[in-house]
Amino acid sequence: MKSPTYFPIRAVAATAVFALSLATATAATTNVIFSFEEDEGEYADTDLETDSAGNIYGTTVLGGDFGGGTVFQLSPTPNGWVHTVLYSFTGGADGGEPYKGVTVDREGNLYGTAVTGGSGSCEGGCGVAYKLTNSGGAWTQTVIHAFTGGDDGSGPGARLTVDRSGNVYGMAPTGGAYGSGTIYKIRQVQGGAWTLRVIHAFTGGADGGTGSAGRMILRHGHLYGAATTGGTYGSGVVFELTPRGVGEWDFKTLYSFRGQPDGSFPYGALLFDASGNIYGTTYYGGANGIGAVYKLSRRPVGEWNENVLYSFQEGTDGNSPISNLVFDGAGNLYGTTSEGGLGSGTIFKLSPVGGGQWTETVVHLFEGPPDGAFAYNGMVVDRFGNFYGATVHGGDNDDGSIYKFTP
């Protein structure tokens, strides 16, 4: 891979399945609703997006007409889900290897990134940010920025954020003024051209480095996100960007992870609750060094308070989460682990039990084909309360799957 932020494409080998003496929830169900094949795309390392009609959008890193990955749509019908490839990347000027899915704007346009292709001096290209526009059922791709590998960054793989005015925000894990990645804003100017402005260049020091792959959250005009490395203790940070003046932003570190038994390497997107607390996962750290779920609470001054809600335990409940979290209507948290369980990862649930304590339950153990395998992303909840997620392997052909989870 071109960047340490993006996990290597996993070659599946035969593994021994071990017995678990772990109680799992029995009421929840998980069903694969689509299995990828190479020509339709493969390796679905993608967050999912849904629209008001119940369609699901995402990306595959590989496959499609040219092998450079796809943007896809799944549409519900009375006879099941219909899969449509909206765009196949060539790996050339249009980009290649699109990670982490797309974002739908208010007009139904799709925005995303690809970590290779485009232009610049990087091997295979420095990546692009792109827009897909629908006209009468035909989708047209426009590159809105081709990264150079210089001050603008390189290898963009983080999912994009789009504000109400159509401005686009994202992170690149490498390049930038200090070589540790960038946070950028892309906007359309008079005449229809797009222009990129770096609003923060990571130094790799106290501000962090290597922006996470999770989509930044735009809340009350402020941007919130995570950087996977750097910080005071070298274990990553959660940050806030506040607009100041014309085009300027103030960067503030909200929390610096300390490493085991605290969290380390925050990779997925953040989640806010109604009170303004932040929740997320870390790939490393926790009491056992294999990942944790954390909560950040605001303090009047200084960095936010942090509590590790749960530390994963190797071989039983899963390990190494790189997902976002979602709430259900009762206030329970759900997420995924990329490994552990039966060897292919899990879906887990955290339930508040009072006094700031949470209890963890495994609600699904991914088994591999024809079930999903290796959930490198969390889930999305649509307006009907349905949960959907993707796996990079598994499904009928072991090329990846989309699943529906019912708590």
C-alpha cells in the first residue's frame, strides 16, 4: 500500500477455527445481502452511505471494468437488492483504489477519494478527490483535485465531509509541509473550477500525524476528527478545527492518547451523543494492547476527559477495531472488530449499566464465506433503523460482502 494509514489488502489463508466459550446475543441477526465478484468490484473497504430512498452507496478498492476499483449502489426491490456499478476507476488520471466510500450531498451528488492515480510524483500517482454527478441515470466523474504529493498531501483515503454550501473537507495521511499529512478544504469557484486550500498541515508532533480514514464530523461549524499517530505521547489525537477569519482555521488537540492501557491509533470516525460527548475506537491500546472503545467528555479548560469504556480480549470478543460506532434507539453502542472472534472479526454491542460502566456483548461472529469476513468498517443506520456494513472478504466468492444487521 502507498501509506501506513491504509491497511494492507489481506491475502486470506486457511486458518484454524477455535472453539469459543463466549456467550453471544441470540436475538440479533446478520444477513449478507450482496456478495461481490471481481467484475463487480472486490475488497469492500468502505463505509456505507444511504439516501432517503433506502439506496446504499459505497466503494470497492479493486475490481470493476479496469481493476482499479468501483463506486456502487445497492437498491432495494421487492425481489431483493440490485447492484449497480456507478463508476469503474482506470487507475489513471481519474484515480484508483478508492477507499472508505462516498458522501452524498443535498443534490444527490457523490464525493470520494482514491489513494492512487491522478498525477504527481508518487509511485502510481498521488491520488484524487472526485465528484460523481447523476444525469438521467448516467453518472459522470469529475476529478476535483489531483494531489501532487507536495504541500497538498498525498494518498487521500479518508472519507469526505460536505457542508451545506457544497464545500468539501478531507484528510491526506502523507505529504504536506511536514510530511505528516494534511487537512484540506476544496471549494468550487466562479467558472466552475475547484480549488484546494490546506487548513492544517500535521507536524507529527503534539498536533498528531497521519489523519485517520474516518470522515470528519462538521458540528456547529467546527470540524472534528482523529489523527492516528503523533500527539504528546505518540499514540494519536482527537482534534477540533474552528473557523477564524477568511479561510483560516484554528487547530486544537482535544485529547492525546497515551497508549496501553489507554487507547492508541484511533482510526475510525468519531461519534457524538446528544450531550456533546465523543465516542470512538482505537486499533491498539486498551488493557490488553489490542484495541479499545473510548469516550471523551468536555472539560472547562485543557484537554477533554477520557474514559476507556472497554478493552478487547484476544481470541474471544474480537480485537483491533478500526470502525466507527453507531447508537441504537436505546443508547447502546455498536461497532465491529477487524479480527478475532472465529478469526474473521465480530460485531459487538456496548450497553450502559449505570455509574459510567458499560457491558460488552458479541452479537455476531463473522464466519467467512458465505458469511462476511474482516469488517474494516463500522455500520450505518438508515432512516428506517436498519444497520448495514461491509466486509473486505467473505460473501459467496470471498471478494467481500454487504450485510444487514438487525439488533
